[in-house]
Amino acid sequence: MQVAVYGADGRRVRDLTNAQFPAGETQLFWDVTDDLGRAATPGAYFLEARTADGTARTAKLIVAR
């Protein structure tokens, strides 16, 4: 499963994982930083989870400071 965070403008902000997980619930945490460790600015972000067969799910995240 590939999981990444994107900004409202569509640019990739952070790759969270690209790994296989067993069936069932899995928890991932985003520390609200980009791939270079810089703090994300307040605003809307999108989390995309894509499985090996190409199925994707998207969730909206709001970062407030």
C-alpha cells in the first residue's frame, strides 16, 4: 500500500509508507511535516491510500495552528 499526503494544489507533500500490511486495521501517523522535515503550513491536505491493485481512497485533512 502506498500512502501519501498532498497539498490542496495537488503537489505531494509527504510519502508516509510504501509497504504491505496484513489484512485488518492499520494506523499511520503524519507528524505534519514534509519529506524534508519542514512543518506543513495551515490549510487543507489530502491523504491518498493506494493498494497494489490500484484501488485508491482519499481523505481530507485540515491543519490548523
